[in-house]
Amino acid sequence: MGSRDYVVEFELDYVLNYDGSAVESNAIVVCDRQWFVVCHPVVGLSDCCQLAVQTRLVSVHTALDVLADYELTIISERYPNDNYRLVAEYELMNDQYTPEKLSCRKLVISGHGQPPVRFHGTVQFRLRELLRVFRPDLTVETETHNFAFTNGSEQVYANIFFLNTLDSVYFSELFERYKRGVRRDVLLNINYDHLLIFMTALCRYGKPVLDSYNFDLLLQLASELKVNKMIQLAEMYLMKSKTVPLVRKIEFALQYNLMALLKRLHHQLSLQPPMTALNALHTYLHDSGESLDHMHPTVLSLLGVEEDYIVY
């Protein structure tokens, strides 16, 4: 299935649940998944709740995950003139969420008084890609996935023949060692959870897949291990992203030597009025809580802000 747009209209009544349980909206079934909005109470704040878009497999026999963009729009029945909006892109919808990722994109609503509160809203989402799962559990060794990566105590298993196709000097060296009988590599400098996330992104779907939630970690580890196909995927994501701030894109380009991205950003800035870059910098500093003295001089220069312009 190619990219398609869908819209879910929903209503939900938010009732304070002291046990911390969530309230779910009505759902629409697309690609063997239920798509719905879930509302969680915020502990200790009776007039505050958080909403998130989630999915759930209709059948346990389905092995398809979804890469999607979505926009969640909320209107409270109590204050119909107030609109709330959450935009997400390259969101990986699967059943592999960690507890902290269950609502990784949250829309927090407060100041609407004591529950119950009724919300109306829509979720407009765009399917980017259907992803067939080839490796549901990388912690299990198989006949073909028999090369272990370990931090000393726990390990993940991968197919070294597949990893050798990812344009990586590191994996190519491991492949040569594999042919000589070596079946593991120890990576003491990488946290096991990060290692599992990275190897899952490489192997779960039979090809590298990047999502917005983990892309900075994936880019960092891909750079450390010189996995060029993942680096190229991250660079393409940054080129297309509408949610990553311009300033952050420049920082990524300089940090990881993403020359194609840097060239494109420089070209885009050259076509814009000077105030466009300055406004982007102002917005970024405001939203991130950073100050000019924390910014790299090269980043400022690309934005048209030279050192002698700044008064501390």
C-alpha cells in the first residue's frame, strides 16, 4: 500500500481515574490496526490530562508495523473556542513500545476544571510505509541470526550477512572475522538498551528503518559504528522533516558531517530574507531555553549572525 491519508473523528469523556488507567476514544481499523486516542490523568493535577495517538493490532497473527505522520486536533466541550494541536511525523506504530514510549507524543491539556470533561477531536494521519516484521525478537538466536553483539552481560543476535550489506567498515570487519569462526563482538561503550534499539532499527524489517522518536540516537550510533546506510537515512529524514527546527538541522549537519544536508540548508537560506533565519534562531532559543553563548559560531554564521553582531 502506498501513502494514504485518513481522518478519525472521535469523542471521549475524560473521567479522573485514581488508579491511573486511561480512557480510550472510538477507533478506526486501518492496516489491521486499531487507531485511537487515549487520555491519561496527570498524577497530582486534577484539572490536567494528556492525550496521545496509539494503535493496537487487531490480530495477533499480523506482523505489520506502520510508519506514519499524524496531526491530533482537540476541542474541549467546556471551552469550544480553544483548540489544541499535536503534530508528529515518522512515527513508528507497533507493539514494541517501552513503558515510557507508550505516549511518547503527548498533548497536555490543563485548566479545564474538574472532570468529567468531554473532548471532541480529529486525528488526521498519513501512512508512509507498511513494514513487514522479519525479526520480532533480536534477543533470540536463530540458525541464520547467530552473530551476537553484547555489552558483557546481555546480547542481541543478527544476521552478519545482512549487516555486511549496510556499507559499514565495522560490519565488514566483523564479517571477515565471522568467516574465521568468530561469533560475537563486545561493545562495552554502548548501553544495552541503546544497542537493542539500534540493532532493531537495522534488522527488524529486513532493512534500516528510522523513526522520529529515536533518530538522534540512531544517527549517533551509526556515526560511531560507521553504518553509512543508516547515516544516509537519517540525513534524508532531516532534509524532509517539518518538525525538526532549522537550527537543530544545522547542528546535526555540522556534528555528523552531513554535507548534502548542509548544502541544501545553505541554499534554502540564501533564497530567504535575512529575517527568516533570525526568526528561526529566536524561536529555537526561546523553545529550547538556550542562549546565544551556547551556540556554535559556525551555526550562527550560517544563520547570518557574526560574532561582532553579538553584545553580551
